[in-house]
Amino acid sequence: MAWLKRIWSPPVRRIWLVALGLYLLDQATKAMVLSWLHYAQERVVIEGFFKVVHWGNTGAAWSLFRGNNDLLALVAVLALVVLWLYRHHFELESTLGQVAFGAVLGGIAGNLTDRVRIGHVVDFLYFHVVRADGSEWGFPAFNVADSAICVGVAVVFWLSWRAGARVKTAVPAAPRAASDPQAPDMKGPPGS
């Protein structure tokens, strides 16, 4: 039973509970959009600023690599496996680190589910502004999973950077070599 305690420790449990919670929230919000809007349909929530849309994305962020849904599904599976196997390289000692890492895993799993089940990622949150000529300029549509990935990655990197900065300040400076002109004279007093 010791192995079970180790693999299902409170930090691991926290990571998976956050991942599961965000995965379920992502899938529930996408299910609502799929039942409420037909593909490519939009509903204005705040005129000139925010719409709920039903758009599909077969690419990655900002539709990069569009049309490569199957390849990106494979990349997502590999990312989940690699992130989990190499999780000890991230700053996961804190609750915030565990929550952030869980958010990344849950977000990847949410978008992976769309790719496998529907053939594209469902994006539905669209923020934009209306230009003077009446055209829209907007941030690419996104979803709960995208948000979880972006925020989670940012927090994990910030925590890892902060931990690295603490380690650097805790390490004493190495002594200078005797050939260094700024090194103190280590020979002792003359004649000794």
C-alpha cells in the first residue's frame, strides 16, 4: 500500500482533481455551445465587444498548422505523456504549482477530446472591437481549455523561474583563480 500512497499523494491528487475539474468545465461549456449554436453561428453578448460563437479549429493556437487535426491530436497525447513523465522538472512543490500543472493537463485533454470526437477544437469565446469602418478586429476565438493551458503554462514557468532565481541567490560565489588579477593575494605576508 505504500506505493499507492506515493502515486496518489496529496500533490498528485490535487493535480488530477484540477485537471479533471477543468476538463469537465471545458467539455460542459462546449456541449452548451454545440446545443445552442449551429456551426459558424454567433450570438452577441456585449455589442461591439464580445460574442459567443461556434467556430471550429483544426489547427493549434491562432489556427497555426490548420488542417492538421490528426497530427495535433497525436502531439497532444505525446504532450500529456511527456509532461507527466517529466513533471519533476517543474516547480510543483507549492499548491499553486500543482493547480497550474493540473490546468495545463486538463486543458490539453479537453482540446484532445474535441479533436478525436468532433474532428476539430470548438472555440466559442470571441472578444473584438468594431473599427470606424464597421469591420471587426478581434482576438482569436478560444475556449476554457485554451485559457487553462495559457494560464497554467504561464504560472508553471513563473514558479520555475522564481525557484531558479532563489537557487542562484543561495549559491555562494566561487573563489577566483590565483591568475585572476582581481583575486586577493593568497600567498600570505612576504617571507612566510
